[in-house]
Amino acid sequence: MRFETPGNPFAEPSSRPSGQRQQVIGALGDELLVYEVLRGGMGEVFLCGRAESSGPELAYKTFQQRFFFDRGARQAFVREAAV
């Protein structure tokens, strides 16, 4: 069985060095500051950090509605979230 992500497999990775935060561009709730928004084939990924911490960054990933009934796309999304 072979699984594929229905996005762009040739998309360039982020060029920002690890550990270097950019300027805050928004917030998700009261705790997460948004530093960057990346758009891909399956949705958007918000690169965030906790407002009260200099700890590790995290990614908040969204899923486009058009893939909701696509079982393969949902499985790919869940696999990526597990990474």
C-alpha cells in the first residue's frame, strides 16, 4: 500500500534557522503567538510559540473542507500530525 499527500511534494522547506523567531503577526487564542503562515495543498500551517515561553515552536495545521470526504487525504493529514 502506498500513501501520498495531495499537496506539492516539491515545495521548498522553510529557510528560517531553527530557534530563530520572527516578528509576531497574530495570535490564536490567548496563549499562542503566530509567527508565520504557510500554505500548502491540504491547508494552512500556522507556526506558533507560547506567549509566556521561549520554549519550542509548534505548528497548528488546518485542513481544507474540499478534502473532508476524501479518505486518503484525511489519512495523510492524520499521519502528518503524528510526526
